[in-house]
Amino acid sequence: MYKIIAKLLANRLKVVLGKIISPSQSAFVKGRQILDSVLIANECLDSRLKASLPGVLCKLDLEKVYDHVNWDFLIYLLRRCGFSEKWRKWIYFCVSSIRFSILVNGSPCGFFPSSRGIRQGDPLSPMLFVIVMEAFSRLIDKATNAGMLSGFSVGNLDRAPMVVSHLLFADDTLIFCEADPAHLFHLRSILIWFEATSGLRINLGKSELVQVGEVPCLEELADILGCKTSKLPMKYLGLPLGAKFKSKDIWNPIIEKMERRLAGWKRIYLSKGGRVTLIRSTLSNLPTYFLSLFPIPADVATRIEKIQRNFLWGTTEEVAKIHLVKWDMVCSPYSHGGLAIKNIRRFNEALLGKWLWRFGVEREAFWRKIIMVKYGSLEGGWVSKVPSGPHGVGLWKSIRSRWATFSKFVVFEVGDGSLIRFWDDVWCAEEPLKMAYPELYRIACVKDAPVADFVQVRGNAVHWEVTFTRLAQDWELESISSFFDLLYSANIISSEKDKMCWKPARSKGFQVKSFYTQLTSSGPGCFPWKSIWKAKVPPRVAFFVWTAALGKILTADNLRRRGMIVVSWCCMCKADGESVDHLLLHCPYAKELWDMIFGLFGLQWVMPKRVMDLFSCWYGSVGRHSVIWKAIPHCIMWCLWRERNARIF
């Protein structure tokens, strides 16, 4: 019963949480993500370093945060946030009804109540803890406004700067501060007050004071707080903070983690099918968190691909194995003849594209405001201006550089028309109007105005007013007629705001998977992947058949192409030339086996020229034997291959 009540209260609380929690807190609030804090921190640090201003970062560590929350303080905060007395009583009941038991000689001995703390695993607990940390956030803000603390300023002379004093993700706290002893004394006072009222404990022994720029008195500043010192780059929320653009060293933990996983897998025998599964489920996903924010250097991508490639084909430091299929083909979709293993470079681009999408649709997000203040935006606010100057330790310049590719898959839906550029944005055709009608764009009176300047909507009536610098010539009349037909066919909803839409899936919106598919797909594929991978056979057999369909198994002709000196003959029929198609389809022994199977099903079959063609036409079913029918090519080819190897070796 308690779980149901707690879930109901949590569902209600999360609706209003975004209204009472400061934008500096990124945890457990709808629309905010953990990576927001990392992006903001790197951009703030980049501005500070480029301004050559010294400062410090204070990274705080809180002890057993859920266990020490003061209930009275929590209820007080709920009252200050405007929650009713009834709601506060419900919350107090939820946090105070917990009972504990201890084991004595392996047996539980009674239950006793608690006087503080919130439950682990309770759906309410994360949100209640965020409310407790909001008190700390407000204290920092108040001290900053009073001049007792000063954060890092982001922006330039053209735009009013924003000051970021701190960032939070649940209990992970990062404070931006001047390298001034007075400010550190004020911060120390805030920490003491917060500990005394909230019940939380800050472990200064594990907390760090990190220098930004030249700070000669860092040790003295650290003594004020009683914490240790550190330097950039550092780890924040599991990601690098303050690392130089495209630094290779920050990727070493990922590569080391992959190599540790491989060390355990190499001790056991794994078939090719098992290796593919492990690459897809584990190796390809290990770098995802880093790839979601950092552009991967080409050398690092090559190294990770080499690790995956060697593991797939069984290459080790002691033994070199032949890689039968090119890695680009392996990373292709099933329909194009690949194994659908993620191409790490394209996957990185798709993940970074999510930031470009969020910039256009999350108008009130805190991280977007930071980017807007620092770089500005183009007309309409769908994308920032192109950042100038060196990369530094900022991340947005690299993300913004992907807009040219990303924008090909974006279209706009016109609402009031104030944010969509009439000639430059894609909103009523498959391309911008200036590209669809270049001759009309050249003679247009106004070329940089929004759609709203050209349209009048009165009820259901829509009237377009587009003026040109001269009258249309006879040969331009057809183009003008087509132009206005296109305008009047556009759907205008003036009561709504303009929207950015994802062209491949308008109803669903942007998805990383969709963008990755667009980046890796080169049109509809014709590879018969369903006939190969959907059959009920062991994965290693399906992998072998896939290799055979590509013509890559190591028959005599393929070995000769790789520079090996072997006798080019078929060990089954002793005929000249052993190719994949001959061995598996046209060899007399293979043909006899195929004819025997077809005879069992009462079929007459003419063998195609290639293995791939066989799978292309191997569709349909034979009554209740459809499962067997789909597995027949795999079984025959696997048996032929094993027999061939047994005769040779």
C-alpha cells in the first residue's frame, strides 16, 4: 500500500518540481539532463580561461545524503515552497513511517523507528532530496547577489553577461568562486549553516578546490575550507571538465575499460555470433556517455574500431586472424549487408545532433540561455551563431559545426510565422524557397524577413503579399504561378507558435536512432538479410552464411586473392577452381544434396548463380514446415563447409 501512495505523491510532485527548483539543479526535474551541467561547466570554464582571470572551483562531496536529512527542515522547506498543510502531513507520514531491524547472529531482532533520513529506493526520495538541496542553492544565490560570492561570468560586451555561481546534480555540487580568501570564508560559513539546519554532512576530506588560471595561494585557500587541492582537467559527473579540445587522454578510461572487458572474454571460447552480440550490447555502448557530449578524435575512433574489429575476428597480440569483411561493411545496416554494429563516428555525430535539436525546441532551458549569452543566435533562434576564436575547453563550437548536416533533416511548421525566415528556411517545400525559385529570389524586394511579414490571416482566409523589384516577364509567369500555388497550399496555424520538426519522423520528433539511420543509410538496401538472420539456427551458423552470401569465406579463390599460394581445386569433386558459389551451390556433391532436399518437399528448383541470389528468392513457406524450410540453406551450407574442411585438414 505504501508503494502505491508514494508513487501517486511522486507523480504529483514531479509536475510542479520544475517551478520551485532553481535552474542550476539538473537532477530529477523534467526536461533537465545530467549532461546539461557538464556542458555549462565547460563553457563557463572556457570563458574564464579565455579572459585570463584566476578563480577556483569547489567540488563538494556529501556523506550518505539520504540517511541524514532533517525531517523538520524538509517540512519547513515544503511550507516555504507553498505546499499545503495536508500535503506536508502526507510527506511527513511517508518519511517517518520507516522502521529498521538489525541482524544479531543472523536473525532479525525487532524493529525500531528512525529520527531522520529518507528511504532508499522510494520514488519520493529523489525529489524530496532535491528540495532539500534547493535550500543550499538559494543560499549560494543570496550570497552572490550580496557580493559575498562571485561566480564565473559568461558572455561578452554585445550581450549582457550571466553569472554562474554553482551547478548541482542531486548531491554533486560544483561551486564557481573567486580566488579570494574572503569569498572562501563566506562559503565556509554557508556550508556550516547548511549542515546545521539540513542535517547533511559535507565531507571536506574528499572535497576538492581546483585552481583556474594562476592561483599562487591555492593551498591557503584550501586550508580555509579544510579540503584538498586539485588541478584541471578534472572529472565532473563522470566526464572531463577543463580538458583541451579533442584531447586524446580523456578517452583513455574508455579504452582501458574496453580492454578489461576483453581480457575476461578472451579466456572463454566464443563463436562469431556470440562476439557480434557482445560488441553490440557492450563494447559499442561503453563510450556512449562520452560520445553524447564530446567529439571523438579520429585517432581514438580508429583505436576503438580496431579493438572491436580484432575481437570480432579473433585477432590477439599472439595470433593474427584474417578479417574477412571490411569494417565499413560490418557497420552497415542489415539491409545493406552489414551486422548493424554502430559506426562510432556516425553515432557520435547523431548524439551531438541532439543538442542542436534541443537548442531549437527548449527555449527556456538554462543551458540554452548560457549558449545564447555567450555566442548569440541567428534570426528565429533555431541555432546559435557560429562561434569564433579557438575551441579552448568549450564544447559548443564543435557541436555547432554539425549544423550543416543536421539541418538537412529539419523542416519548420508555420504558426504565427515570426521565427521562420521566408526565403531561407525549409517550411513549405523540400528545400528553401530561395533554392526552389532562385530567379524569384533574385528579384525579391525583401530577402531576410520572416514569414509573418508576407502573410495575413483573417479567420480561415490566408492572403500572401510577396513583392518584387520589377514586373514579371512572360517567361517567369509559370514560375510565379507555381510559387503562389505552393504558398497557398501551406498549412498556417496563426494561433500557435512556429515549430521545428524532424523530417524523417514528424510525429515522433527527433530521435538519435533516426538521425543515425539517416547518416548511415544510402538508400533502400537489397541484401536478403531476413532470409539469413531470421532463420532458427545458431548465431555462428547464421554468421557463416552471412559471410558466404558476401562471397568472403576462405575458399581457394579467396585465399589466392589474398596472396596465398594454394592449389585451386575443389576437394569435393576434384574439379578446377573452388569458389564460394561452386562449393555451396554448383559442386556435384552440393547439387546432389540440394536435389535430395527439394525432392523431400516435392519441388523442382533451378540453382541461381550466386549464394546471395539463392537467399533473395528463398522466401515463402511450405505449410507447417516453414521453420524448417527457412533453415534449410543454412544447414546445407554449414554441412558442406564442415565436410570440405574435414577433407582438407
